[in-house]
Amino acid sequence: MRLQHAASALVDPTLAGLTVAEIGFRCGFKSAAHFSRLFKETFGLSPRAFRAERRPLSARNQGLLPQWF
């Protein structure tokens, strides 16, 4: 349940200003490392990679992000 909530939070554009660790803490994890490990075991990607892959295309295509994103 916490990991599903974290996955939703990672792709929520209103939470884009939060770090991965902050999202983990808000979802009840006491350790950023533990959160990242469990997330990767469950989803096959680190939370950072998960977030990057699911970043809205509109943000990428409208010049809102640097070209290297």
C-alpha cells in the first residue's frame, strides 16, 4: 500500500518539487535507502528512474525541462 502511494506521488506533477527521499518519508518509510530498495524490488526501477520515465511528455516537449532530461 505504501509503495503504491509512493508510486502515485512520484508521478504527481504537484509533488514534482519533492525529492524522492521526501516522498518516501511522507509515505511512512523511515529510511530513504530502505524505501529505494523496496521500491526497486517491487517495480523493477529505482524511484528516481520510475519518476523520470513517467515524467509527462508535455513538460519534456514544451521546453520546461533541460534538453538532457
